[in-house]
Amino acid sequence: MGDLLALSNDVIDNGLTDRPFNRINNELSEVADGLAIVESFSHSIVADTGDGLVAFDASHVQTGQQIVEAIKGWTSDPVTHIVYTHGHADHVGGSVAFDAAYDDITVVAHRNVDARFDRYAATNDWNVQINARQFGGVSGDYGMGELPEFIPANTHRPDHIVDDHDVLEIGNRTIELHHARGETDDHLWGWFPEEKWITSGDFFIWNFPNAGNPQKVQRYPIEWAEALRKMIAKGPELLLPAHGLPIEGKDRIARVLDDVATSLELIVREVVDMMNAGEVLDTIVHSVTVPEDLLSKPYLRPLYDEPEFVVRSVWRQFGGWWDGAPSRLKPSPDAALATELASLTGGVNVLIARAQTVAEQGDHRLACHLADLAGWAAPADGGIHRTRALIYRARRKQETSLMAKGIFAGAARESEQIADSDSN
């Protein structure tokens, strides 16, 4: 039991970034009396109630069976309840394995989870594509995006619906459930008042918060920060996230959650102030930052999402989709603009050569603009796309966040396929 918590303490107290704290090994650790965590993608947090087990999250369809086997290796008592912290695929897909292993499971979830499942069914192919791009071609893809179904059709739908707040009395445990919008609009976090445990779902993920995902629906950084502050007010002594290590100690937990909340509040405040001052998105994106002393903390590094994407999320929440540039309200097709610029500059070969030079000089942002223009102007030219792919591969290496790496790797693969086709 002490190993996970000792590792967590060491990482947080000493600012270590060379330890594995987002682990996916499908191994179970008992972290308190009658409380276990199975580290996976996502974790499953399991509490023994004396009258069956309550599991917070069922993990992904790819890992659900391993979760069940780990729980059965801990106790023969049945899982009677699964609480979905939210409806994301890596938290609900494993319910199929739970249903196969246990009888009469009750799934507890926020009211909006059902609507999310309906949306996933309607946009299945789109979600498969964007997850393949987000996770594909990067280290630790976890099998996301490899299946034809974004979530299994027989994913267990909610049986017990939660609105803003609910209290479960199961066996010898009292579990409060609190709804707040954050990464999703259907998020719950759990509070065990007698034990002072919090199950935080994805409100804390040992990375900069996923509040700005460029390919997914709206996130809610204001309510996210408010939820973290409500957790701090409870005075938890053990925090159990759905990704990363558990955290013990009232002061340590408060410090960590405060850092995350402060980062989100800082971005929101600066973006809204600049919007009120009449600034356009381009200016805001290149102005608002989070101090490096926060981003360097082991639990706030931008290795998944990143502050620049959260800036855009705040703009989208309050300002809509138009970025403030009049020409982009009703723009010319990309290919038409690219063809015109190629003509003005002397042709697509001039554009791509300049892109390569700029990339070699270290300005990968500008280089990618030029490479895209060349690619749009010459959509079937294998030579142009071979260079475009090299530029995006180089860009990917410069990035820290999984989301940026995945999208830039996707751009490189797109051009590599064109180049390969043109050479055949």
C-alpha cells in the first residue's frame, strides 16, 4: 500500500519529473483499508462497502478485462456499482467486461452521460478518426482509435441518474457525488465524508488540465477551477484521480489542486480581460501564458493538453468561432488562396523551399504555414508533400503535448501517403 503513496509524496515534495506517475500496468494496489486502485487507462478506483464493491470508472474497452481480473485477484466480493466519473471512452468502455463478470451491476452517472452516448453513436466515425489522430503515431497510444466503435454498442447505460448532487448509502460506506462541468458537461466527483477520500475523475490528471482539446467539444475551465476549490474545502486526506498517482495529506492535496485551479483561473482572467479590451484571437493566443514555475511542476507539465489550447477554449466559450479577422469570416477556399500566393511568389517550389529554410532556422510555426500553402496549391505533387511531411515531422519533435504531436504526426502521414502514391 505504501509504494504508490511514497512515490507520489516523493514526486510532489521534491518536484521530480523523472518518475513514472502516469502508469498503465493494470495492476491493483490497496491504498487504504478497503480501498484499491487499478492503474490503467483510465484507472478504476474500487471501494469495499462490506456489501459488495463500488468501482469508480470501468476503464477502456481494451483494458476492462484486465481491470476485472485485477479486482478478482484482490477479493471475491462482487462489484455491485460502477460510478462513471464521466462518459469518455476510457472510463466507460470497460463496463462490457464488468457486465460479463458480475451480475446485476448498477451504473451511476450524471444525467448528461446518456446524451453523450447518443452523440457518440451519431458521430462514431468522426470520433474514431480524431482519436486515431490524437493518439496515433505517438508513444503510448493505448489502442485508442483502433476499433471501429468509439465506445462499444453494449456499453452499460446509466441506471441511477445524478443531477447536481446525490448521496449513496451502500453497505458501510457513505458516498457523496457532486456534479461540475470541467473536461465534460457530465462530470462527477466523489467524496467519502467519513474516510475523507475524494475520487476526482479527470479534474486532476497529473498533466496540465485537458481544458482546451483542439478536436473535441467545449471544455469549461471556469467551472473546472471552481470544482477544484470545492474539493479543497472538503479537506480531503486522500485524493484518487482517474489518471496518475493517488495523493495523500490534506496540505499536499490542497497545494496541488490550488496550483491547477490557479493556472486555469489565470488563463480565463487574462483572456476575458483582453476580449473586453477588443483584442482579436491572434493577439490573445500569442500573449497569454502560464508562468513557467507552475508549468514545471510534475503534475502541471503540458504533456497532454497545453495552455495555448485552453486560451482558444475560453475564446470559443465566450466569443464563438470567428477569430476576429474579417477575411476569415467568409474565407476563400484554402486551395484558391494557396494557388494565388504560389503564383505571386514564383510557384509552389519556391514556397516549399522557403518553408524548408524557415524550418531549418527554427521557426516551425511559420514553416508549417508555408508548407500547407504549397501542399494545398499542389495537392498531388509527391515532391512537395515529401518535404511537407519532413517539416511536420520536425515540428512534432519540437512539441511537448500529446495533442500537438498527434495532429502534426497526422499531417506528416497525410503527405507521406500522397508522396508514396505519386512515386508508384
